[in-house]
Amino acid sequence: MARRPRTDLPSSRANRPRRWFGARRRPATERSVVAGEAAAEAARQAARAPASAAPEAPDAPREEEPFPAPGDPKAAAFFDLDNTVMQGAAIFHLGRGLYKRKFFTKRELLRFAWQQAYFRLAGAEHAGHMADARDSALSIVQGHRVADLVAIGEEIYDEYMAGRIWPGTRALAQAHLDAGQRVWLVTAAPVETATIIARRLGLTGALGTVAESVGGVYTGRLVGEPLHGPAKAVAVRALAEAEDLDLDRCAAYSDSANDIPLLSLVGYPYAINPDSQLRAHAREMGWRLRDYRTGRKAVRIGVPAAAGAGAVVGGAAAAIAAHRRRR
């Protein structure tokens, strides 16, 4: 009889999903290794830069969690961004802001809108749609100065992103900070956008997709590939080695089964607002789970999931409700 994974351990490091790293694993390609290492280096450089804005205070109470010991210099936390820290996809909100500033046409905006609608309705990332979002974003920024996009990104955060931060996830990140640990975003979003969000939330920094630039101007190409799936795990491992972190003492949070390689690296994996595949995997592995989406009953694993704010508004909310009734 196959041995069932234990769920009473303070860390699920012992319950590593061996099958994921076997036949079902998507290996890191050469491009994902390049992307991960570039993201780690960009994150370290950005973290050393002076902050451009004061961090925002969390507006949700902190809850007790079985985190690593406070003040542990080798412990850190890694948070996925889209649908984990923030409702929806950061690249879509960035696109809205750029459209408002006439960076592209209404037709291109509708394409962004379709990508965001698919993301919400499916509840998971899809490689084809991720590639579409990547290509759209690269075509938009090509020829623009990096400094200009960063300045505009600050404005776009205030307009479209600040009100979409999940209070519950924000509180979890703050708990790590209060314990003296470093906290990093890990996302396929552009590293410039991810760094702005991290600084506004008072986090240590961000690992994100690195777009190539020459002389401070975007070329329309990436360094490697988007920081997605296995590339995230490569980036976190590279950062951990550079920053002398012990991944057994670190935590990671994500909503997507695409991030199982990332979650499996650490001693404290969490499924946040999970898609169906990640929810099933978390149950099997005994990982802790929290769901902050309004209208969805939270599955409780290890610790009770807290209620959160942030209902999706308008027609998207109705579409999501209809989609759930059909499942």
C-alpha cells in the first residue's frame, strides 16, 4: 500500500511531490534558466536601489502562522503576484494604463481584455494566452525608454492596482516582514512593474520577466523567456544561493498549479486562491491553503482559511458565478 503523506508536520518539506519531479515535471529549459538567473540578478539590483515611495500599511489584521523562527536570517517568503497578491493579471492593468496614455489602439486593448477575461474565467494560467500577453506587451514597449515606463508604472499602480491587493495575502506578507524575514514577489509580470508593487507594499523586492534594453531603451525582446512555471523555481533558487537563504526555512505562496515547482522548493508551501489542480495537489500533499475570493467556500488544510475582501465587479463577476455553477 502506498504511504500517505503526513499532514501533521510543521513543514511539508518531507512531503515533496516526487511525481511532479518525475514523468509529470516540465523541466527548466535553457531559456527558462536564462530568464530565472536574469530575474534574480535584476531583483538584487533593484532591492539595493533607494525606495521611490513609502510603503503602504496593510489594512487586514495579522494572523498567527507556523512560520520559521522570527529573526532567522536564512528564512524568506516568495509570493506569486497575479491572483495571489492582486486580483487579476498585472500585465492587463498595465495595458489599461498604457492605453489611457495612447500607447496603443482600442483593438489592442480589446485583446488585453480578452486575455484578462480568460484568466478570470478559467481560474488558471494558459501557456498560449501567456504568450499572447507577452507578445502584446513587448510590441507596445519597444522603442520606449525604460525610465519613462517606470514613471508611468507608478501612476498606473495608483490608478488600477492599489485597490486590487488582497488584504489577506498582504497580511501574510506583513507577518513575514514583522518576523524579520525578507519577502519577494515572483511573477511573470515585467520586473519594473513587479518592483513598483513590491516597494509600494514595503516588500524586499521582486523577481519578474526581464525585457532586454539597450541604452535604456526597450528592444522588444526578452532576456530568456517569461518568468513562468519552471523559470520561477530557477529564479528563486538562484536568489537563495546569492542571498544565502535556506529554502527549507522559506515559504512560498501561489494560486496556480504552474507554480508547483516553486512551491515544492520550500519548506512552507501555501496555496492561495488556488486553481482546481493546485487545490487537489495541496490536499494530497497536506499543504496549507487560504482562499480570499468572495463567494467561494475555502478549503481548510492545516489552518482555517480566513474570509477576505475583493469581489470581482460588474459583468466579470456574473460570468464567473455562471462558470462556477456549471462546474
